[in-house]
Amino acid sequence: MSTAFVFLNCELGTEPAIIDEMKGISGVSEAVRVSGVYDIVAKVSDESREHVSKVVKKIRAIANIRSSLTMIVTEDVVKHLEAV
């Protein structure tokens, strides 16, 4: 299982519509509005990095997204947290 966090900058006021659209994308497990440098943070999980990459491409194709930053979770960290 691969996981990534996607940080999005959006056009002002479009965040609710973008989150609603993201809910329909398979692989997006969470999407929330945040304040600060980014407007939305989404958690993407899928069976492989290739699938995660495809999900991120779908997210980036949504209208009114100005920019995105994707951070892939390393497998070592995920395994460590599951053991705790």
C-alpha cells in the first residue's frame, strides 16, 4: 500500500467544490480545508506508487487548482507506525 499527501492551492472560494469532486475519485481517503500556505490537504492511498500517481494526476486536473505539492510517505515510516 502506498500513501501520499497532496497539498493544494486553489482559487479563492472554490475549496468546497474541489473537495466534493475529490470525494468521487477512488484512492482519495481524506480531503480537508486548511489555513496557511495551502488551501486543501488530501490523503491518497492505493495499492502502488503508480496508482497513487494516477490519482494525483486526476486531482491536478480538477478546475481551479492553481498548484499542488505531493509528498509520498516512505514505507519505513508506515511500517514503524503500524508496529507501535
